Amino acid sequence: MSDLAGFRAEVAAWLEENCPAAMRQPARGDEDMCWGGRNPVFSCPEQKLWLERMAARGWTVPDWPREYGGGGLDPAETKVLRQEMARLGCRSPLSSFGIWMLGPALLKYGNEAQKREHLPRIARGEIRWCQGYSEPNAGSDLASLATRAEDRGDHFLVNGQKIWTSYADKADWIFCLVRTDRTSKHNGISFVLFDMASPGVSTKPILLISGYSPFCETFFDDVKVPKENLVGELNKGWDVAKYLLGHEREMISAMGLGEAGVPLPEIALQSMGRDDRGLLDEPVLRARIALFEVRAAAFRAMSERFIDELKAGKAHPAQPSMMKYYGTELNKARHELIMAAGGSGALDWESAASNGGAAARAWLRTKANSIEGGTSEVQLNIIAKRILDLPSA
């Protein structure tokens, strides 16, 4: 649309009329996020209504093609929509690994049948996906994965184990890396999709230091996967995997923006109050928060530029590693400041006053940010070699 000002006015008016007031409050955590799925759980009726209204317009995935459930918006229009949602405080209508990771990979590597089968259901929030990548002996060196898929004619027979599978116990389908050729490390990997309700699939939640269990061990015992669920070429799954990892790192980096919850200065004011000038009543912490806000603003600007370059096909292939590294460092710093503002009360682990120790549990959870999606050490190596052109040691 050439008339962006007119489009902005149209979007603002529609959001004002259709976004329920309950969906204009900051999300407090996973319980306030809409994950969709075959048997979706909504925190309130307004959440379901908001998803339905946005999905009907294709605005859960505004830049996807209309024929696959998207809004068909160009990059400039997509940015306007996000800006207007942020201005009104509208929550994202749908949180989905299908949107953040699998969808872009299917758009690039999937065949037409796969796109038409899966993408519209992702856009409508009808299927919840999980990611089958890491294994007990294949983390940072993901290409060492051992989960195998044997060719049995019209299907693959999958056996093996994945670990750190986010929400596997709640997911409907999985996108999974499997070994289809043992003679080549990188060129023997394939990318397949299958139903988590398939016979032979089982999950076991992993209890984290935070007290929550968002991750699982996932086991495959003679799981039949139809051949039509192979994405891309046989033994060329590493190409799909690398492309998807870029989008995963982009997703993880967004934690550094801290836009899903209450702004950091407001949290600190609630905890510590104001001095006689109306400022945060702790000058050292006030200075630390100010410095953090400057860094977060710079990262936000860089993120917007990166998204524009990515959509235009001009982003450096290693740039997601840079964004992931800095975004996760920002998120860890944010939670350190929240704990500092809360004082000893922030260490409360169970009481109603602390919302079940929400601050402490969230702070502990951030310690994994520099590991998931590729460790910080791996990201820094990629940045050094591919962006800075530094020689190997």
C-alpha cells in the first residue's frame, strides 16, 4: 500500500475497536500468552476473541502470503501494524514456534502441499509445534546428532532421543532433525515433521532451577513418519536447520527488548518508591537503570534495522548471532536490576505477596539465555569469524 499514512489510520482505528481492554495489559508470564493448539487454553474469553479477530485478518502473521493464512502486508505495512500495536499496548495474539521458526523455513524450503497443509493452521493457532534439535550428545555441535530415520519404503522409522525440547509435553507436532545417512556428518541429516500423538513418541519434563518445567526429554521408539513429511531434499536438512536457527536466534534476541512485561523503571518505582523530587529513591540504582535503558533503546533501533534488512534479503547471515548474543545479555541484565530493586523481598520463593517468587524464578531462568539457541561462546566465535573476519587461533 503506497499510502502508509492512510494505512496507519485504518490500522489504528481497527485496533482501537477490536483489541479488548484485557489484551492491552502487559503479559505477566506464560500464563498470559496464547499458545494455541488442538486443545488451546485461554487465560480469559478476551484472549480467544483477540486471536480469532487477528487471525481472520491474517495479522497473526501479517507478512505471510494471504494464500497461507497471512495478511499479505509488505515490510513497511508490517512495521506500521507493529508500531500501532505497541502504541496501544496490544499483546501479541499468538505465541508460536510455528510462527517464529517453522513457518519461515516452510515458506523457503517446503513444497506447495506442505505449505497449504501447515501454514494456515499455524496462522490460526490450531497447531502447537515444538523443536526436535538438541540431543544429550549433540548440543552446540548439533550436526553430531544421532537420532536416526531408516527408510522403510513409504515411511521413515525414527528412533532416538531429543533434549531441551521446549513444551514438548504440550505440543501437537514436532519439526525434527534426523540422521538419514551415517557416512556424512552434515550431509546426512534430514528435516521431518510428525505428529506428537504418533505411537512411539513420549516426553518427560525436566525440572529447572526456577522450579518450572518448560523443557522436556523426548523419546522416539519406532515412530513411523510418512515420506511426504520430509521438508526439502533427503540428506539436505542441515540447510533447513541453519536457516531455521537464524530465525530462532532472532526470536531469542527479542527477549532483550523487554516489551512483553512491565517497563523496568516502573518495576523499580513500585519496589523502592520516589524521593522528594519524584525520582527513584536510590541514586546508584537509578543510574544503572538509566544506562540499561540507553542500551535497550540502541538495541531496539538495531533490531528494527535488522528486521528491515532481513525482509529485504540484505542482512548478513551471521547477524542473528550478534542479535542473539546482545539480546540475551540485555535480558539477563534486566532481571539483575529487577532483583536489585526488589532487595531481600525479591528472594521470596513461595508467598502470594511475591506471586510465588515470580521475580526470583524469572531471574534464575535467564541464566539459560546464554545457552539455549546456541551458547554465547558459539555466537561470539561466529561473530569473530564471519563478521569481524578475525583469524582462527
